[in-house]
Amino acid sequence: MSISLVAAEGGPDSRAPKISAVKIFKAGVGTVLGMLGTDDVTRHPESLLAKAQGLEKQGVTAFILDGSYKFSQVHTFTGDLRKDITLIPPIIGVGEIALADHRGPQAGFRDLAKLAAEARVGGLLGDKPGLVVVHMGGGKEGMDQLFRLIEETEIPQANILPTHITRTQSLLEQGARWGRLGGSLDITAHATESKGKITLGEALDFLRQKGVDPTRISLSSDSNGSIPRFDEEKNFIGWSVGDISDLRTEFLRLVGKEKMSPEKALIFFTQNPAKRIGLS
């Protein structure tokens, strides 16, 4: 479950609103993970931390991530990612860093490996997940760099969490491979089932057929983050805002339309994401 403080890619007049504790509770959510995203210019880690602290005072358990899409130069509080994760209580990792996306930093593999290593050690020193949440775009590179990361370095796969894996069929197929190797996957909730879009039920069925352990799959809302639309030439043509109530919509759809038992459906919304962020 995630909240974001992200401006939309349509300019200053399209900045996404901040979420309220009331809306979080109405959606049946008690714990949130906040992050930036594309906009690390008009939004700042300080405002994200302040928002998390405010939600905590209102009864919401709130964690945050350092950084943004741009992982070649991470925005931090102390100037050191490892220190931030170790010393600042709500920070449990870094992200969403962007791969295979025209809005990402187009950085190299060594930048990614160094970032993951710093998050890993910060997590160890601070007794936290040291999580690297990866925004997966629909580009041709796909998850190639993530597979290189676990093949060519000593970074545990458990530290890496790719999200938006239902963006394309090829990305979902790579996600299935990632899951079979022991990695965790995150799917973004959607209130509507648009033509051509991979539904949650279809994705879960595909991953099951490919042998992915269901305990490795989580669902998040991308709540209050911008959801831009681009044409085939990557021109911005519109946007909407992620809604935390999409989680409830997806749960009801799984139980109603997909005929999944509530007990089986709930783990994707509760137990699995809780494990990813270090909760029992």
C-alpha cells in the first residue's frame, strides 16, 4: 500500500493532492509506505517525512523511502543513503527508482548496484528491510538490469521489489521468472478493468500457472501518485490520480468475480506487503 507526493507530468497545475488520514482509514488501510517518484524538483524528502509524521499522529502507521525515480543521484537527508536508512526511523529503503521508462535517469548498471548495496547495508545496520522499490516502465529493457543484479552481485534478491509488473505482458512474463527465482513482485491496483489491460485476476492466474509462490506477490495502490498517459511518441496527453480505495475494489473483485476465498485474497493486501516492509 503506497501513498505518493508526486506531481503529475503535465506541469505545475497538475500536482497530485496529498492524502488524508480519513481517506486512508475509509479504504480499510492502517499502514502506508510513502515515496516520491518522477517529481523530485517541486516535491522534497522533507515534505514526505513531515507528511508521514503527521499521519502517525492521526493513527496511521507510516513508513517512507529515500530518493525518487532518479537513482544516479539520490535525494537524502544526511547526504548518505546508508545513514538515512540506519538512523531515521520511518525510512526503510529507497525508491521508487525507475527502470525501462523514458522518465527514468537512464543510469548505468553500476549506479543501480551501488544503490542496492547501500540500501542493503543501511537495512542491516538499522534492522530494517533495506528495500529497493523499482518502478518498472514499459520499455524494451524490462527487468534485465534486475536479473543482472542478482546474477553478478551479492545483493540478496529479497532487497529488491519491482512494482507495476502488469504494465505489459512481456513484463509480467519477466516478473514470473523473477518470482520463480525467489523474488517478490508488486502489482498496482486499478479500479477499472480497461480493454487490453491485464487484470489482477488474470495476473494472479498467470503467475500461479508459472509456479510463482503466492506469498511473494503483493498489491499496492499507487495512491495519490500521478498516473500520466502518453501517446506512442511519448507525448503527454492526460493524467489521473491513484486512489487508495482501488485496493478495496480489487479485493471485492477477486472475491466476487474471480470467486477467490477471502482468506486467500487477503494475503496479497495484508500479510505479503507487511512482510516486504518488515512487519510481523
